[in-house]
Amino acid sequence: MTDYQDQIRRRREEILSRVDAALTRAGRSWSDVKIMAVSKTVDTGRVLDAIHAGYRLFGENRPQELVRKLDALKGAPEAADIRFDMIGNLQTNKINAVLGRAACIHSISSLHLAEAVSSRAARRLEQGELAAPQPVLIEVNVSGEASKSGFDPDELRSCMGELRELRGIRIEGLMTMAPRGDKHRARETFAGLRGLRDELLAAHPALELPELSCGMSEDFEVALEEGSTLVRLGRVVFDPSFELE
Ligand SMILES: *Cc1c(COP(=O)(O)O)cnc(C)c1O
């Protein structure tokens, strides 16, 4: 085993024990929580190291890179049951590249993008090239920072009805990013996402939004305390020099 493989394994043990502690504090169980390894800054070799360490879910923020890594891992026996999600900004001219390849697109940040993904997916479904509607999450700008993309909460309240009508996508939940470097605001952001989810469920009978994708290297424990079902971890997984508090 290389030093790096040893480090990524030991780091995983530390992450799992912190996840476990956060879930215990919140009275939650492991069954509804997934840990994503965000592999956007590392090459395929390190993804393989992460697979060997026990990760099964990966995230990429660029379509070309997601497809490149999926192709590179094709046929590798250890990669048989792994999944890649698209977590970064998606331009409409890149939708076709990730349709059906990204297990879930976390970054549906506008009605326009949702419609564009849905119409392309619907066409592929008709042609028998896609087995099921594309799973997606709706990205919400809960914190209201101008630098962040995503639906404004009010905007989402008013167009959830339209989003639900889109036949080419299956909306599995909500995603957000918290302001950096401020645990208190991060907690408010995650709690805000959960509150919005509860509101939408109350307003739309039969709607299901099981997934709350939130929490990154600096704030995943807070996110889990506030109901996150999927934490997206980059540096803490892959960078041995990242310091956990
Ligand atoms: C890079 C990235 C992450 C992971 O960030 P870290 O702080 O390295 O854990 C999570 N989500 C998205 C959308 C990202 O782009």
C-alpha cells in the first residue's frame, strides 16, 4: 500500500466517526445518509485509491471530466458499482454529455435549465436511449449570496408546480451551498433548506423530496445535524493536509 492509500483510508475512518457522532447528536440513523467523494481535483488513479478505501459515490463539477473518468474506469472490476454525480454549473450545450451518465444532476439552478434537461431526456426516452427520467436535485440559493447560483426560495415556491410537470426528469430533492468560513451562517443555510423542503412537501401533496444535498469539507457535521442526506466532500477526502477542526 502506498502512503497515499494509507492516508486516504485513515482519513475515511476519521470522517466516518465524525459523521457517526453528528448523526448521534441529531438522533438520526445512518440509513438515510450518503457520503460523496468530490473528485474534481484528482486524477483517476486517486479515484481508484478512494474506491479501494470504500467510497462508492463520486462528484464532478465539469461534464467533460465526469465523462472522462467514467470512461477511464469502465471495465475496472472494482468500479462496477460506483456512481458519479454532476454537481457543478451545467450549461445547456453540455446537457447531452451527462444525460444518463451522471447518476444524478445536483445543479438544476433555474426553470430554464430544468426544462432544457427534461426536453432532451424526454427525447432520449422516446428513442429508447435512456431507460428512465434523469434524476436531478434542485439547487437553491438559500443564503442569498450574489455569487451563488440556484433558485431563489420564493422563485422555487412559485414554480415547483411547473417543475413537477417536467416528464424527462425525476426531482429527488434539494441542494445548496453554504457561505464559507462561518459555521453559524452555514447552519442557518442548511436549516433553511430543510425548512423549504418541508414547506414544499406541505404545499404539494404526493411530492417527495427525500434528498438534501448539503455540507462540504468545512461544514459537513453541521449539515448532518441539520438534516443533510448527502454530504459532498472534496478536500477532506483527498487532501491529507486538510485539517479537520
Ligand atoms: C468542490 C465542491 C465541493 C467539495 O468542496 P470541499 O470544500 O473541497 O469539500 C462540494 N460541492 C460542490 C458543488 C463543489 O464544487
